Amino acid sequence: MKINSPTGLSISLLNNGSIKSIEVDPIRISLQAATPYSKLGANIYVRKRTNPPEFKALVGPESNSQFEICGDTIIAKGSWNGLSYKCTLQLSNTSLSWQWQIDIKNVTDSDLGLDLIYLQDIGLKPAVENSINEYYVAQYIERLILEDEKYGSVICCRQNMKGPTGNPWVMLACKNAASSASTDGMQFYGKSYKVAGVPEGLVGDLLGGEYAGESPIVALQEKPFALAPNGNHSSTFVGCYLPDHPEATSDKDLSKLSKLFIEFDGSKTFQSKGKTFIPQKNIFNTSPLLPVEDLSIKELKQFFGENWRHQEEDNGKLISFFYNQNSHVVLRSKVKLVDRPHGHIMQAKAGYIPDENIVSTTSYAYGVFNSHLTQGNTNFNIFLSVSSSQFNLSTETGQRIFVEIDGQKYLLGVPSAFEMGLNYCRWIYKQGDFCLQVRTWTSKTAPQVNLDIKLISGSNVKLLITHHFDENNGWTLSQGNSPKEFIAKPKSESLITSKFPNAQFKILVQESDSDFTVYNDDSNNNRLFIIDVQETSYFCMSFLGEVCNTTQAVSIVNSDIQWQSDCRDAQSVWQDLSLNLSIKGDQKDLAAIREILPWFGMNALTHYLTPYGLEQFSGAAWGTRDVSQGPIDLLLNLNKYDEARKVLLIIFSNQNPDGGWPQWWMFDSYANIRAHEAHGDIFYWCIIALSNYIKVTDDLKILDEVLPYYSEDGKNRIEKTTLSEHVDRLINMIIDSFIKGTSLVPFGGGDWNDSLQPVSSELAQQMISSWTVEMNYQAFSQYQAVYEMLGKTGQAEKLKNSCERIRNDFNKFLVKDGIVAGYGLVEKDGSMSVLLHPTDKLTGIHYSILPMNRGIISGIFTKEQAQYHQLLIEQHLKGPDGARLMDRPLKYKGGIQTIFQRAESSTFFGREIGLMYVHEHIRYAESLAIMGKAEAFVKALRQAIPVGYRDIVPSGYIRQSNCYYSSSDVAFKSRYDADERYDEINSGKITLRGGWRVYSSGPGIYIGLIISRMLGLRIEFGKVIIDPVMPLSFDDMSVNIDFMGYPVNLTYKVKENGFSPKSIVINGKKISFDYEDNVYRKGGAVILKEQFLAMMNKKENRVEIQL
């Protein structure tokens, strides 16, 4: 059902009475299309201003309304708690505007204090059928509250990233004057909504004002009014849309209001056609969340034993802890406190190299037992739908469970306790004598995800288990070979079918002590598969991925035994990946690092095997820069050389014939899908990754591998050369790109800091990234050593000379007054000025950490330069949460882009915009280790992990403790507020929140740093390097690890410097050694690999290192 205006505005209504969407082709003004099951979309709430307030939705399935469509108008009539009302939603005939008019009558005998709240989700992006990432969309929608003398609070929203119509813009106002407004869903729904299901904005006196968060849901509160018995009141809210608002929002926009309200003069009459309808409700609309109780300490010990680690408290109350072997427990009280819902990504049938048989699934604490269930490509091979709402507004997504207690159906939401292991999640729901356990876990031996439901105490319950399928693939189910097997196949025109004609998933009922039936709900094209289980105490089922080929499922006879077996397998994966790493010691920093490593290990595997994250759920591709860092660092430092080799061969098999790469590309059957541009730095990562591999393994034969280049023309016309030729072609391309008269590479499409992409191509052509130049220097320096190993002295000399010229030009043009600039800028007369430097008048930014860190890591800095720049970092680039990208953000001007794109258009002060990006902070930690600054190095390692986070960052907010965070964010009121108050971050007065989770090369780099820099175990050019960097507090720590195939126990005696071994004793024998070259400090111990291996025993080895 839809109403349309002559001007092109349309509003769609679902048969449950919800506003589905508001659109003006090609833009959807609302965020995303509502469904018959979700709680998304616009609404009007009437409130009785009692204590606490009472409220009622006037549209949607939660309302008491009857609906009627009259031409271009939607009418909703009903009554609630002594009020009768009529809502009229009307479109303008002359502009792209709409009006809500609400007429209310008090039919009681008492005076009533009332107000109304208009809720509207905002997208301002092209309408698409598939789900959108609201976190990303929100970051570029400016939501400001202007104050008008007559109309009070007015909300203006501008899409700062240009789209097909320009910069879409919308304004919302209240004719009777709004007394307050809010600009983010976090203010309206709040953190407690996940638990209670009650919007916090509806139980407060006023709405929360401006807040530049990640949920573009805004609300207006009409000025409260009194209504006498039999009294009437009319309220009006309007929305006005402009396809393009090129200027920044300002008070000038308020002049539109008087004319806007005249468009809806109230003279129009509506002729009822008598065709009213009552909202069609379903189980998602009518079932409340199951109310649960907190577990007592005694009950917690019954479920989770007594040996708890890293106990986290809030106001003296336990909220989370670790226990057992890599298990993390989160209590209901913590779930209620966090901004981001606790979630966990798990893999089945996964190894260490890409495989399209890998199944992945995502679970959330708030009752999403499986979602985003895929096999292979995580964008196109999706089976169960993605759950993306931080407030659990789309309660149908993924797999959900309803229980029936005393005749009332309840949706399982936030449990009493939520537990995560490396390959499983467990939910414990307790209500009085009733206690239910739900578990999801993955298999190592099969592409299979399992779920079981077990009654712990209380009477048997009926279950409804719902499954919402990905709508793009259009899955349909049929009966399999038995009553307990169901086969799902995608529609014939789907992308997955074009690559995998026989693709299917199976749903298997494994065990049940009761009868069950299954049925589909295909109404409104929202595909649900429902398993209806009669009163039971136990149920077990599985998902089996058969996208590539049919396979044998793991038959579950006893789910407890199978769960224990699969969990042991998951632990063995980490033990194998980590070389049986065991760090021993009671020191707090050691304990926290030890706790996070297995979780970071799983995050690192997720990053390159099934690329997506909890917030960045669209991914699936390899970023050329990303895959050349984290995965390669992880695999090389953990001695997974065959796997590293295979990853490198995949990377170079996707190289363009000109020698370069796209920014990202699919590495699987969808390899034809790839970016058409690239930032200027990504090529160097490929050279560095390959050089590191050869440095560690001495495997020069890899260069003889004959590999293809990517070809748009298909397999028949693919060019193939040796890997050595691939690299030579790349090196020649780089040298040919040098800016005339220099040995400096051009900026290209950008560098690592995505937020600083220039607005104009002309500016991009003038710019030189100091960091990219350093990357070039490092890549050429490292590959020079490979040429030397090959005996190619002429080519080695050529790169050596090139590096000398790069270094000279770097210091001549990009280092001014002793300080490296972020960028050089080639002026029209050929001279070069600098940006992101103390002399920079254009941007106002004086220091950039990227070239400072890379100057040390690449080796282009002298010792004096390195020391000076680390001093500058301490003085200008450090915050309570770690090292920051720049000394301050680029000034915000209402989203108008003048120099850089995202830095000037993002409204959310997070990710790169918030300046504390954990990936670069980890590189800062690496530079500290190279310099031998042990105390600062370990502190930086601690700041990068969430275990015990508030112990190390007191201004940090409560967050999930067992996953990687890509950034440290601040939710300011607006970017204007961020500009004004940025310096307060360093004072510790502003709360720091965790950013996007899991998806990053950071976890792999971090684990690599622990092995190679903290423990100091490296292999380079046939030599063992022992070069630990440790503070005095690590004295007497010990580590067990399988190093080069031998079990080794290392004991560290930290007495003086915290770096550079004084003595090394291997199996009781003190050995002599040379020192590694390190221009910044005394280097690590160098031992020939043959000598080291000759001293090893097969069963047990002891190495004592004194610093």
C-alpha cells in the first residue's frame, strides 16, 4: 500500500500499520524498509505525563488503530486509555513534504497532561532492497537541532556524502512548537532497550538533544499540553525534503517553515471509502521479551565454577569474567550497559588458508542464536539473514527462539548470563524455577553449525524456532530424505546460483524428546522457516553448508558429548595456530595479554578467511593492503610457512597486468568483482609481505612459480609469468611513477588514512604522502636483500641507489625544520610546501603520526630523527587511550568538503575521524619496541586490548572484553562540538568508547608483535634473532612455545635495559652470539639457525635469556 504526491514523494504502508518507507526516487528518505516483523520506521507516540509516563504508539502493530487510505492520505483512528485519536498522514501537492496531524480527545472525567513524540529514521541514500549498514550511513548524516522562536526545536538532517541527486536534506518541525528533540537512536532507545524493550526516550521528561552517534533515528517532542475532560487538541508535525542542499545547514533554513505549514492549511476534506483495516499482527509483534533474573553467586559457581579471571565490576557489582580455558561470561547487567551488543563470529570447517567450504555464523547476546550464516563468500552466499540493529529492532533476523510459559509466548532476548568460547556461545535464561540453556557451536570437521536447547529446571516448554533467510538469495525449502532433513535452495536468478548451480544448505533436526512440525511464512516476501516443537525438555538441530558440494553431516547422538568434543577441537586449533604458546606469570599486563591472544587469533582468522566484522558485516573481499599485513604477520610469526606461501600466491595471482592491484578484490569464485581504483601505498605492502616471507623461510623457489595476472577477458586470455617477473614489473611501474626530478612516488588515490582523500583530483596530483614514500623506501630496501640472495647484484645495486635517492629527496622535500610532514604539496612553480606540519596554515593540523611511526619501522629515519619524532608523539599525539593519528581533527564546516573528503564530511567522531585508530597505535607499539622503550611498549600493547581496559584507560567506557576494537571513539554532540572540545580528550574528562569490532588486520599484527618483539623470537636470513623488549616487571616470566618444531621453555630475567640480551643459556650451556644491526639501539642476539637447532632436544628445551 502506497500513497503518492504529484511531486514524486511516496510513502508505503505495511499491512501491520507500519510506515515501510518514505521515498523520492532514487532516494529513500527513511533509513531502510520496515518489515511486518521489525520495529523500524516512523511512528507517533502519545504520552500521559504521569510518573512514570505512560505511552502508546499510534501507528504500527503496537497501536490500537484502524487504518484507511484515502487518495494521498493515510488515516489511523483508535482509542487508548481514555483518549480517542485520529492520525492523518498527508502529502503536499506542491513540494516534497508530508504532514502528520494528530487530533486527540479526552473522553475521561479528569484533566490529563499529555505530549506527543514524532519518531523518524533517516537514510537519505539511494533505495536498495538489501539491508544497509546503518552504522556507516549514520556517520555521514549530519543531524542538527536548530531553535526557532515560534516552532521551537527543529531537526535538520543532511547527507554529507554526495549521491546521485547531490546532498539530500530533510527538515522536521512541529507546528505547536517542539520543546525538545533528539538526533540519535541511542538517545531514543538507549542501552537498556536490548534488555527491557522500552525506549528510554519515552520515559524521560525531555528528549536528549544533539548526539552524533551511529543510529540516524531522530525524534521531536511537542510542547506538553493539558487536556480537560471532553477537550480536543490538534498536533501537527511536518517533514520537508530537498534532493540537494549544497550549503551547510544553518539558521537560514528556518525561513522555510512558515511557507511549509501553509501548504497544509487544513481545508482538505477526506472522503472515507469505508475500507478500513486492522493491523495484521504476528508472533514478533505480540510476544514480549522473556523477563529474566540475575543469577546469584551460588548459581554462577554452579554454571561456571569458581576460578574466575579478570572479574569486571560496575558500582561494586560483578558484570563479567573469564574462566576455564578461553571462556568469557557476560552477565545481564553488563549487556544492559554496553553501547554495542555483545557478539561473536564463529567458523566451521576452517583451516588457515581460504576455502569456500568454510561456514561462518554470528551470534549476539540479545537472542540472535545464529545470523549471517554463510558458506564461502560472506556477501553473496548468505543463508540466514544479517542482524544489524544495535537495539535488536529487527527481531526476525537470523535464528530466533520463542518459548511458551503458562500459555504466553515469549521471545528469548538478553539472558541471565551469556557465555562465549572460541567456537561457541551459550545463553542461560532463568525466571523463578524455570531455567533454560541454549548453545550454538561450530564443527572443525564438517561445515556444520549446531544448536541445542535444554531445560535445566522447570516444566517442559513449547518452542517456536524461527529462521529468516537472506532475501537476495531467495531460499526455498523442501523435505529432504527424512522427516528430520530439510533442503534449502536459492532462486535460479541469484548470484550464488550463477557460481554454484547446485548450492544448498540443509537444516537437520538431530534430537528431540517431543514431536515437531515445520512450516513456512512467506507473507510479504519475508521468508521465515519455523520449527514448532511441542512441550519438550530438549531439542537439537544443525545447519550444514553444501554450497560447493554435498558432504557428510556430523550425526549428533548426545549433544553434550558432541559439544565437548567440538570445543576441544577448537582449543586444539588455537594450540596448533599458536605453536602451543603458554605465557606464565602473574603480572597484570602479562595476564591481560595472555587472556586476549586466543580471541585475537580467532579474529585474525576471521579477517582473511571469512572477511567481515560485527559492525562491518559487508566485506567478503581482500583489501590488498590488509591481507598483506595481518595474515602474513600472523602466519610467518607462527611458523605457518606453507599457508603464508599460498596466501602470497593468491595475492600475486590477482595482480593487474600493469603491475599494480585494485584497492580490494574478491579472492574466491567471485574474482571478477573488484575495485577499479587503488590508493598509492598498496603496492608496497605486497613487496614487503613477499620479502618478509623469503627473509624468514629462505624460500627463493617461490619466485619461480608461474602465476597469472588478472584478466577481465576470462581464463583463455590470461597472461602468466614467474612471480619474479611479477615483482620486477611492479618495481618498474613504481620507478616510472616517480615525480619528475625526484625519487618520490605520487600520492595516487590516497594513503592508509582513508579520511584524508583529497576532494579534487587536481589536489591529489599535487600531493605526496610522506608515509607512502617511506613505504616505498622500506619495500625497495627489503627486496634489495632478496636480489642479493638471488645473486642479482645489478638489480640489487639499482634498488640500493634508488633507496638512497628516495631518502635524500624525503629529507630534502618532506622533512622541514626537522619534522616530517604528513604530505608534500607540489606548487605550480615546482616548489614544494608541506601539509600536516607546524608550518601548515591550510589544514590547521601540525603533526601526523603515520610518517613518524613508519619513519622508524622503515629505517629511513636516523637515530636522532627517530628519537626526536617519538618525543613529538609524546608531546602532541598521545591520549589516554594511546597514540592518535593527528594532533587534532580537520575543522568541520557543516559537511562542506574543501580539502579532504571523509575528514570534512563525517559527522561521527569515530574510526579514523576520531583519530585513535588501533591499527596505527599497534604500529606505534612496534616503533617503541624497535627503539627499546619497554615500559611504553607494553603499555601500548595493553591500550590495544579490551581485557581490563578501564584499568589502563580509566576514561574508557564498559565494552565487550574478548574481541578486537578497530578504534577508540568519542560520541560528541556534533562535529562542531568535537572541534571545540577535542583537547578535553587528553584530560580524561571525556568518555572513550570502543569502535567497530573484529574485522581488521590488527589482531594478526598484534600477535606477530607479541612473538617477534615482546618475546623477541624472529627468524631472518638463516639466523635466529632473540630480541625481547620487556619492562622490569616481567622479570622471571616464562613462556612455552614450539619454536622451529621443538618444544622450548623460555625464561626471561629482566634486570637492566629491558632489551638486548646480556646472556643466553640453552639447555644449560651459555652460548656466544653476535648482535643484530639496529641503528636505533643495541640489537638482539643473532645465532645461526643451524647452531640453534643443533642444541635442541626433541622432548624438552630450556632457554634462559637475561636482559
